[in-house]
Amino acid sequence: MHRSPRRVLPTLLLSALLAACGQSPPPHPDDESVLPPGSPYANGAAYPWSDRLEAPVADPYAAGRDYPWSSPTAASTLDTQAVRSGVNELGDLPWTSATNFWGPVARNRSNGEQDVNDGRILTIGGKTYAKGLGVHADSSINYALNAQCSTFTASVGVDDEVGTRGRVTFQVVGDGRVLYTSPELTGVDAARAVTVAVTGVRELTLKVLKGANTYYDHADWAEARVMCQAPTPTGTVYVSDLAYTSATSNWGPVEIDASNGEQKQGDGRPLTIGQNVYARGLGVHANSTVTYDLGGACQAFTAVVGIDDETQGRGSAAFAVYGDGKLLYGSGRVPAVSPGTQEPPVIARADVTGVHALKLVVTDGGDGKTFDHADWADARLYCNPGRTAGTPDASFGLQGHATVGGVDSVVEPDSAVVLLGADFSVTRLSATGTLAGTGTVSVPGGTARALARQSNGTLVAVGEASGAVVAVRYLPNLQPDPSFGTGGVVVRQYGDTVNSVPAKSLATDVAVQSDGKVVLVGTLSRAYQPYPDDNQSTLDHLIARLNPDGTPDTGFGASGTIALATSAVSSTTCGELEDVMSAVAIQADGKIVATGNSDCTGGYIPLILRVGSTGQLDPSFSGDGLAYASVVSGGYGDFIRAVVIQPDGRIVIGGATERFQTAAFVERLTQAGAPDGGRTFQIADEFYEQGSIFSLAAQADGKIVFGARSPNSQNLGRLNADLTLDTAFGSQSSGYVTVTEAITSVNVDPLGRIVGSGPSGTVRVLP
């Protein structure tokens, strides 16, 4: 029995239908080297086409160019439609570049002729497809996946519009490596299913290669799709290591760990802002939005933002961070840095606790999108799902601990920690707890006690040497600042020599005003007369202020100095007292709050005072500028070791109380100096052991963090806004955790993490 050849009827029908068309197959298709009369391929005709492959020019914007781009959409917990979540039709997505031998690549249509949109419904072996790409060999299409997707699928073959003609090979390429090659397919072959793993692939390339020639090589990538997923992050991660759920950029794709560059993928340069180079981050072009699914598991986002130096000082942009639709950070307009200029970074920080949808948005700076190459440099997320407040932060040092310590410490805007050694040396630990720099200065016989940081990055340390006050200022690179004192060092004797008793003064704490003036507190020797004509030496409270160059500020107190004797302002019956200021803080309005103690037989007299800009006692504080702590009724007086000013302006002091300082205490005062609550609690293991708070820091939510220690334990703790112990802090519901470091300084870093330090080391715990 005669068997009809496969596809004879469709072929005859197509031959009749396409007889008048330029690319109709000849009556005898077996020999592709024989072209029928009027064939469009005659005489070597071709209509090569390309998209987004223009060579760079000096000002592509003036040339009218535009290369908007959007990514696939990844499946995530943000997607409320589970059906086909993360399935992306490539026929609907923008490519980063494309070439085609005969007219443009067709979206969701066959190649057709050389014009745009002249194709037909995609059809292979009689089966039609609503979505896909119609091309003509040789063809190449590039898509930016940026490691967002896991699987590529398609049905490939020669479109029925050319009958049995055509001879092509399909290739799937990932980051330059061939992942799939089909056998050679012709017009008589049915569609071939393709499934390729593309996990980790940043650039996906779909190629169609011609056979012996390019005649009638109309090839279809039918139902070409990528399946993409965006898992939620854990730990401390670079944003550039994460799959976004979606992204848009106005000039080519989002670049990973590189600047925006031009319109193609992978043409960026190292991320550089103000001559500072960053190995990690995102390069985009305004206007841009990149969305991530955090799953509510993260607590903080940070990045350095700015216009990349590749624009040569042109462009501006505004950066914004949104969490679940709420603005968490806005930079305002950030202009490009002038060429050859090194400027401090603009740091974006956002509290993303509980956030599911994180959006990084860049808009133009109000002057159009020209040269708005924007960088999210060093962008990181800090994610610890199910974390317990007070747990050591594993992203810092060795499981939250670093073996570098100091007598005092400060945290910097990038979460680095600078520690002050007792010998006036300084050491910087990076945000991850690694050694990032050191500095030394010669102070013979010196003992450092306190450290403060100015907004411009310089650091001021104070202490004493040979019975005189010492102040040292360091540049941001931790080297002595030659514009301060002599070689960065000021040595000044504030005390008086009394009879044969040498003059004495020392500084115990320091703060820096917004104008760069340095306020230090401590003690100084003064004469007093217990009996007529009997001069004795005693110690009085010291508050002094230095100009930014280290000279005394003569507009403050008496030639830059306030000396205050508690016995002169108190009704104490103790007689002459030994007075020492212990801590200082500067209010938002510039007024200075200082605390101290006076040694009285059987106990201490604690003092809190506030002075104005010229050093005068502030009568709006407790009536005369002076207040006295007394948490324990009938007790022996509180010994104040720390003070902090809350965001609402209330003043919190901490230290020890009870006889022999066996109980830790905190007390709060209103802005007017009135009592506003207080608490005592046991830190030591035994009731008879000393236990004291040594440092305080305020969180933005009104909670207070403290560092405390006793003979047998060292603790970090947290108080609620009402000064009760925060039982959610630590795993034992006690409100504090035991650490190995003898805490003398506690800080809250820009991400809310708690940093405690002492002479033996540094610890960072989760908030």
C-alpha cells in the first residue's frame, strides 16, 4: 500500500498560500542550493538587524538613545498568586542585546519578512504557540538573569511558514558557556522540547545557527520561558549575592558588583564613588527600582550611595529605601563628586525589622536622567531570623567577640569600632570585627581614660600624665592631628600647688561639641582652709573647654575652666570633700550635663549639673543648675559612673549604690532636673559583693543599654523605657547577658547592635 509522505498536504497548502510571498518554498525543496525565481535570498540579499549594540558616544543622551530594562519576576513570598509564580515569558521581556539575519526579532510571532510585526502565529509541526520568539539564523539574543533564575524551557523548531525548508541548530549559552545544543532541525521536524538548568547564570544567550546556508532559516523559540525564584536571605549578606524579585533600570540592566557602564550587561567598571572603590554592590541608572523579598527575617540594611566616578562629575540622583511601601531612608539629591576629588561617603541605613518587600529606588536628582549612573555600593543586609536579643552577633569577630579591647570605645557611621588603649593608642575594628587600622602617639607616663568622636571623623582622647590633663586628637586615619596642640597633643595643668603638695589634675571623660570644641571633665587640686591660715590641698570638680586647635576657650568659665567644690554648694556636714567629675554629655541644644561624686565619710555625695554655652550654671535645671541623686532612701549615696541623654532630652545616670556599692542603679531626671524614676538591681552573684553600671547608651526606641560588672561577672543589659529590666534581652529572662569582657564602655551602632568593650576585648550582640 502506498504511504503518503509526512506533511505533504500542509506543504502543498503552504506552497499555494505563499506562492506570491517573497519567501515561499520552491516546488522541489530537496535541494536548498537551488533558489526559485524571485527568491528574496537571490543575489546574497540579507536584512541584518541588531538592537542595543550601538557603539558608545560621548553623550548618548543628546543622541536620543534610550535603553530601559526590566528583569524577570521571581517567585517569592511576596507573590500572592501561586499559580505560575516566577514563570517569565521571554517574548515579553526586554533583551539586553539582539541580532538577527533577516529583519528584527519578533516577539510572540514568527520571523516573517524584514519588517517589524510582519510575522504570523508561531507554528511548528502544525502546533501553534501564543508566546515565544521568532528569529532567522544566524541570530543571538541576550537576557540579563543575574543569577535570579533556575530553569529555561522552550519548544524549538523551524516555523511552518517556510514549509519543509530551513536547516538550523539551537544553542542555549550561559555566561559564555554552551549549556545546550540541539540537533540540526529542518522544516520537516516536529518541535523539540528543551529544558536547561540556568542556576547562577547572569547572562543567558539564545542562539540559532544556520545550516549549509541561511535560506528559509525561520526559527522559533516557542514558549521560551525562565523560571525564577528569590529565596529570603539569612545571616549577613551582600545584596549583590541575592536574587531580586524584580528590577528595572533606565539604561541597560542592573549590574552586579560593577557600575552601570553602558547599555550592555557586564560592561561596567569597579564601583567607585569619590575615588573610593567598592568590590561589592549594585550599579544602576536612574530611574531604577530593585525589589527583594526579606521574608521579615532581616533587621538592617546599609549601603554607600552616590554617582559613580565613571560619569566624570556629571549627574545626580536621589536614593530611597522602602519597606513594605513605607519610606525608611531618603538621601535627598546626591550630586556626582568632582573628578579627582575624594569625599566622605554618603551612607544609607534603614531599619528593616519585620519588612517583607524591600525596594531600593533611585530617581533623578531633579535635573533629568543624564549621566545618572547610581551605585548602591557595599550594600548589605543583616538578617537573623528567630534571633534572641542579646545573642552574640556571629558576623562580628569570632562568634561575636574580638580580642582587641580598650579603656573606652566609639562606633563609627559604618559600624566600625575604635578602641582607646590605656597608653593613648587607638585601634579600629571593621564592621566585621577585623583589624582595620592602628594609631599611636607619644605621651610619656600617660594614662588614657576616655574617647569621643567628632562628626568629621576625628577622635579626641583624654586622660592624664604626670599629674596633668592630657588631650589627644587623631585624624580619621588614626594619626595624630598636627593642627591640635603640639603634634596632636595638649598637656595642661589645671590644678594649683598648695604648700608642698604638687598641682594635680586629670580628665575622666570627654565630649565634642558640634562646633568642634572639646569639653572635658575630671578633677583638679585647689587650696582650702579648714582653719584660719591653714592651707590644705583638696580636689574639686573640673569642667574645661578647649578650642578646636587645643587652646583654652576663654569664653567658657574662667579662662576656659570651671572649678566647683561640692562643699561650697551643698549643705553636707562632711566638711571638705574630694570631688571628681565622672561623666559628661552634650544636649541637642548645646548645654553641657556633667556628673560627679564627692567622697564623704561613710558614703558619697553624687552631683549632676548643667551649664550653658559660657559655663554658667543653668537655673532652668533644678532651680540652680545642680541636682543630687538619691535613689535609695536613707542609703549611703549613689556613686555615678555614667550619664546618657535620651532622644527626648531626659537624662539618665547610672552607677552603684547601697553601702559598699553592692547594688547597681539607674535614675532618670526630666529636662528640668526633676526626678523621673529610678531602679536598683543586683549584678553581683552575692549580695555583699560590689556591682555597678559603668557605661550607658540610649536606643532610639527609648530603651537604655548598660554595661556592668562585679568581681565575678561582666554583663551587658537593657532597660525598658520605664527603666525596668527588659526580660526579652538574653535567654534567661533576666534583662542582661554575661560576657567574657570586663565592660567599661557600651555603644549602640548605626544598625542598633550593642557593642561592649573593656580592656580584654570587644563583644557585639544583636538588638
